Amino acid sequence: MLDLDAPSENGRGRLHIIDRRNNMIELYVKGDSLWIEPGRLEENVYRGTPGVEQVVLFGDRNIGMLVAVVVPTAKFLAAHDGRASSPEACRAMLARLQDQGRACGVAAHELPAAVILETERWTFANGGLSAIGKVARAELKIRYLVCLYQRS
């Protein structure tokens, strides 16, 4: 096991590696450090939310909650007068994400507590995706950093 590994005990006194720490988010909630695998949640839970085209989750010890940055579908935007910045659209998307998370049985600290809606789809050309098509998490975190801390 390396310092960058995130272990979990399997109940029989054995540790197994669940992920690399650089692929995880540490939240500090009510005095406890909680580790979250954002990629797993994005892919297996939140990407299937109605109205979501793309999603990335952010958080850290200072924020103490998950923030979802979502590129909504055209249909979702049309239902909200095309205004991703409206408080009503943000509340509606947050409710959808939380409902999806609860339906999939995720823990309370794995539910987004805030949402940022983005109308521009992430691509390699605009720096939102890597050359192999994965979310460029570090680049997007820098892009949305001010918004993230305003939401906390």
C-alpha cells in the first residue's frame, strides 16, 4: 500500500485498496473526514439524472459538502426559459440530483448540497475534457473555484 492509496477494511480484518487518493475527495463533515469517489458517483448515479448531459462533482475539506457542476440538456433549459442562471433552474436540478442519489442509495454526504449550471458543453477544445475524453477535473475545478466557495 502506498501513501496515495485509499484502503477500506473488508470486515474480516483485511484491507483492500478502493481507489487512489488523487481520484477521491475528502470532505470534513461534523468532525469526521469522509472520502468520496466522485468518478464513481458521476458515472453510476448522477449521469443518469433526467436533464443532465454532463456532470462533475467537487468538494474539499474547506467546503464540507459536494457541489455538482452540471451541463443540463436542451430540454431542461427550455423548460426553464433557457436560463441556467435562474435560482429556479438551480433548485430544480439540485432536487433531481438528490432524488437520483437517494433512489440509488448513496450516503447523505454523497448527495450534492449545491449545484452550478453551465450552458457550455465540456470538450477537449475548451479544456473541459482530456485528450482521451475524460473530465478534466483539475481544469474544471480551477474554472469553477470561485463559484464553489460562494456556494459553501
